[in-house]
Amino acid sequence: MGKLQSKIGFHTSKYRADGSVEEPGPIRAIRQHSPAHTGAVTAVAALQPDLCVSGGRDKSVAVCSWRSGAVLRRFLGHEREVTKIACALDSNRVFSASRDKTVMMWELHGSSGPSQLFPGHDLVVTGLAVSPDASQLCTGSRDNTVCKWDIETGERLGRAAISRNLVTHLCWVPGESYVIQTSEDKTVRVWDIRELQVAHTFPAKRHIQTCCDVSPDGRFCLSSSSGTSGEGGEATLWDLRQTRNQVREFKGHFQTTTSCVFLPRGLVLAPSVATSSYDSTVKVWDRGTGACLASVCLEGSGPLASLAVCDSTTLLCASFNSRIHVLRLSDGAEPALEEVAVF
């Protein structure tokens, strides 16, 4: 995908548990590959151990090797920008939502066109979740509705509308028939997909909830907040078993936090989460204490849009500067986060 180049010029900081900041380490070269998209990258997700899938303002869905930066497949069919991407890990099916009010399914080894179409929302589709076995699909929109679909036939099996429920994100609870949903009405909802009913609503936050994720064991939920000038922008940890109150907040971003993910057990000794923000930073947090363990500023990236976990040491971050950044989490009791490649 074009000549491999290098650039110099990013900084990474290591945060100690006591809140002090360690001086940045030596500057390293960042591998540069040809961009996967011609416009802003709005969403990225891990597909297989070495593959990721992304969507952007160029209306396309790209399947890439995140190790080499090579675009292996490109799917075309949406009439407006792609807003969300979802897939079941190790599945051959990819789902994309768009401002054209539709959701499309693509086959990794099929044609370049969609294999299934899911129309039915009245406004931009802003939430997309697929069950871990890739048998069920749930979508949400700014039209205040959440829908569930038959993946094989494209038939809409249910539709629920709640006033002022402008959906911002959806994620599936592993091993359960529940979906977590964030909204512009500042709440986080838990949906029982079997009857498409709200099973629980967490206490409203002070700011719009922009994204959500669920821990691999299905016990905890994470949500992120909008913000500006250091007000808001936190991520919030919720206990799905004790659903009355939040467990912890992670504060440190200066603008809207756009994405939040649980990190797998690996080189980070403590259970941890990661967040990305409009302030161009990605941060890793200690889940138990709320302390910032590591942070990296992606200079020149513009606002950051989406995070994806590839393995225990690698994160992908989609940005509005038309690029996907590859981030590496170093080992040790005090981990450091650094950018190693971009495509």
C-alpha cells in the first residue's frame, strides 16, 4: 500500500498511581502506511487476530491488516458516511451503519456489495450491536428507536420508541440477551432483547453519554460523556449486578470522550480500561483506583472517534484526520502507551 515511511514527533507520558507524571521517553519513529480511507475515519473494530474493519466519511467499509496497513477488502454501497461498525470476533460477517438511515451486512469472502440490507430507521443510524455468535442484530438511531433484526432475512423483528432517546451507541452483553445503550438524554439503558424492553436505566449523568462497552465477563459496563474545556468528558464504570449507582469515574480528558473500552488481562497488571477523546489523547486507566496509568497525545490527528482492542498490547484508534493509529501498550508495573504505526 505504497512506500513505507517514518515520521518523528509524538509524545507519550507515563502516569504514576500517585498522580505524578514521568518524563516522556525517547522519541521513536512511527511507521507510515497509505491511508485506509480518503476522509475522516468514524469507526474501527477488531475482526480477526490480524484484521480490523473500519468505516468513514468516504462511505466505504475497509478490511485491513493492522500489522501491515494493507487494505485487503473494500465494501461500497452506502450513500452517505458510515457511522458505526460492528462484527463478531472471528466471524466472516461485518455490519455497518450509515447516515443514509440503513444498516448493511457484508461477507468477508463475498462480493464487494452488501449481502443483506436493514432499512427501517427514519434518521441516521447511530447504534449497532451484533451478538457474539453473529445470529442477532440490534440497531439504534436518532429517531429515538431501537430495533432488532433477523440477520438471515433482513426482517425487522421489533421496534421500540422512547421519547428523547437519541441513541449514541449500542453494545452486547456477552452471553446474555441484553444490550447496553447510551443516549443524548444523558442516560445509559439496559435492553432485554427478547421482548425489546428496557430492563434498567442507570441514573442520568450531567452530560450526553457518547459510547459504551461491556467487560468480557459481562459484570461491568463502561460509558463515556461529552464535555468541553475540562468540564465533563469523564468515563463511568457501572456494575450490572448492583444497578443503583456508578462504581467509579475516570476524569482527565479536556473535551468529549468519544470511545471507551475494557482492556483484556495482559501486560497491564491491574484490570484497566481505555478512552479516546476529541482532545486527541488516548488514556489507560486503573479500573480499581481510577488512576491514569498511561496517556498518549496523537499530534495532528484531530478529534479521535473510536477505539478497538486487537490483543493484550495493541489498540487501534480512528481519527478525523483520515487515519487509523496503531498504539502499543508496553510491559511493566507502570505501563506506557505509544503510537507505533498509522494507516
